[in-house]
Amino acid sequence: MGGGDRVLEVGAGVGNLTLLLARRAGEVIAVERDPRLVSLLRRVLEEEGCGNVRILQGDVLRLPLPPFNKVVSNLPYSLSSELTFRLLERGFEVAVLMYQLEFARRLVAAPGSEDYGRLTVSAFYRVEVELLEEVPPSAFFPPPRVRSAVVRMRPRAPPFRVKDEERFERVLRVLFHHPRQKVRNALYHSFTELFPHLRLEKHERRAVLDRHLPPELAGARVRDLPPRELARLSDLLGELEASGERPSQEVQKG
């Protein structure tokens, strides 16, 4: 970190981390929601002569964020999921973040494990994730009831291609509502959400899915599919939607 870096810190609090960042970075964008903490933070920064900190008061999920190239934050754990998805959509060079350990494990989970889900796949597609260190409750005052972990994320070129990233995210969101179900069943239950323009009766939906999905995908559990296979599934579902196909007359009559 150096003078050319603009660093985003979310949850600046009373400025303990903010001061360290301000002494090394060219500019720090410190986001804090609590107005009382913002007042204290301004006073601390003024006393320390840190004029390179830009304070944004408000909800980080709603604020328009200025450009930044690095992120260093002890995140509010209640915002971990929504904020991480928002960061994954932004361009940055590196992010070092403190998460609840349970959440951090979801970022690096293996297919088939209980922690594997939409977050895992979305992160894998966009960034390299390293779990750097576990942090015990005793490292904080007052100590929380949960363990924490420091995670580093570095953007990378996608390890596989998807034809439509927006559809890919939509498919992941729908499928991982039913992580233990077979893919065919999960898609059947979410058919209208995925394909609002395909006006099919319930008995027709299974026939259409069977026609477009190979058995090894349709019969797999959602949680067991690795990211590359989920991307393949997303592309196949895109072809299904584009075709506008309906079942054969025999199926409709049956």
C-alpha cells in the first residue's frame, strides 16, 4: 500500500484501522453509518492531522461509492453477504477483509460440502480467495461470541466462460435456494422465476427440462455441481429460454 492507493474502509468506527490506513495510503474512503461514531472519527482524524480521509456517513449498501482500488475493512458481520456481492461487481486490485469465520469458510468451500453455495461460486468466478488467518474472540474488546477470519481477495480472469453473467447469477440464486435437491427438481420449482416468458403448464415444464438437460446435470444434487458445471447448466438454460420451445403434441395431450 502506498501513496497511489485509494482505500475503501467499511465500518470505520472510532478510527483505529482508519488511522493506520491513512498513514500509508494516498486516500482513505471511510464509511460509517452511526452519526455518533462519525463525530468521534472526525475529531480523532483532526487531532492526528489526517487530512487524506474522506468520510461517508450512511448505509454502504445504498451510498454511491467513489472509485477505489483497494479494500481493507473489519466488516459489520450483518452486512457480509450483501456487501461482498456488491464488491464482487466492482473493480479493485485487492481486498483484505475480516469476516465471521463461518462466512469466510463459505467463500472457500468445496463442492458437496455444507458450506458450498452461491457465494462460493460467485467468488470463485471472479476472484482468488485466501483465508489468511483465524482470529479468536480474545483479540477483540469486548470479545464477540464468534470466531473471525481474515480473507484476501484478488480479482482474476474468469476460469471458465459463461455466455450471460446476469443469467448465471440468477441461476445460482435460484438453484441454491434448494441446495439438497436434484437440479431437475430445483429448476421445476423455480421455473416461472427463471423463465417468465415461457408460459407452460406444470406438467409441461418437466418435459421441457428433460429435453434440454443432459441426465448427468439434471440428476445431480445442486450442492454437488462444481462451478464449471453450473456455468454449463446456465448456458443450457439460456438456450432453452431462447428457443421458446414447447413439449411435443404427444406430451401435451398426455
